[in-house]
Amino acid sequence: MFQMRETVRYTEVDADKNLTWSALLDYFQNCSINHSEELGIGIDFLKKENLGWVLASWQIKVNKMPKYMDEIVIQTWPYDFKAFYGYRNFLITNDKGERLVEANSIWVLLDIVARKPVMDRVDILEKYELEDKLDYGDKKRKLKVPTKYEEKAPVEVLPFFIDSNGHMNNEKYVLVGDDYIPENFCVGELKIEYRKEAMLEDFLYPRVTYNENEIDVVFAAEDGNVYAILKYLKA
């Protein structure tokens, strides 16, 4: 298990001083990257091998969203590898040990030149120590695409959306998607499936479906192919 201790910063919270969803994903992402760096298989190592870990899905449950100046501990560990998939849990606790946020994620080891999944990199996988899975989340990553929706204005993929894997970073979909969530809709759980890489200067065509207890945000290409599906579930 790898962990980081942090104090929630002012630039990471909303008007009510709650940690934003995009900042939450940043914590998770930084924690997993730092874990790999500590093991000597971080970003620079992967880049030399033309490799990168990319996200296939998130399942995130918030029991209590951290607030401004809260002292928190972010923990992460892998619990399984299968073919080119890696399965990783995350947990955020406070100074009392209470579980604030629990998350399950599925990653793909990608050849960032060929843009294809890579198998048989035992030299990388054996560096990680597998631990028990959280009792939250599962290995199912597929989300349904609603057939009824509201179309929103297209969003261009800007340079600051792009990460070292050459595509739109997973957190940026949430940064954009949060704009479609009404202020009176309190999100308790977020599920995301990433289907297609969005590249620099691509356009995302948002399709939003509003229901009483959930909101679906689908980012599609102009031809209808789906980049990502975000399902916001009411607390």
C-alpha cells in the first residue's frame, strides 16, 4: 500500500469549501503515479518503453467529501492484474481514521505509439504488491448510453487537457462534466467509463440526461462514437 498525507487546499474546493470532484481525481491520480515512481516504474521509465497506464473506468463513493483545511490520508494499492488490465483501489480517510471516500478503478497498460494494449510485461507488474480488494466496487466497467438526452455546446480539447500519454486526461472529463450538474444535486457516487481517447483539438459533443436520482453525461464525437460516460448518482 502507498499513501500520501495532504491538507485540502483552497484552490481545490468549491464555494462551500468542499473538495471538488476534479480535485478528488487529481489526488487519486497523483497517489497512483507517486506509488509507481517509488517503485522505479514511473512516468519516465514508462515513456522510455513507449508505455503508459490509462484509465478504463472509475467507481467512486463519497461518504463525506473532504473540506478546506481537512487533514487527509490518500491510500492506494493494486488488487489484481489480468491480461492488460490493472485493478486498483483508493481510500481517503481523515485524522480519525474514518472512511471519507472509497474508489475502485480499472487501468489499461497502453503502447502510447501504437495506441494498443500491451500484455506480458511481467517485469512491471511484479514490482507491485497485490493486496485485498475493498468491499466497494467491482470489475464491471460498462455503462449504458442513454437514448434520450439534451445536447450541449461542443467543447474543444485544449492543450492543458492533454497529459503525458498524449490524450485528454481522465480528470478533465470530470472538470467539464461538473458544469452540467445543478447546484441542488448532491452527488454521492460517480461512475465513469472511458471508451475512446480524445486528442488535442478534438471536439466533445456533450449529451446530458437528467433524472431524479442520477445524471448521465456522455461525451461523444461528432460521428456519435463515445469518448466517455459519466454517471452521477444522488447522495
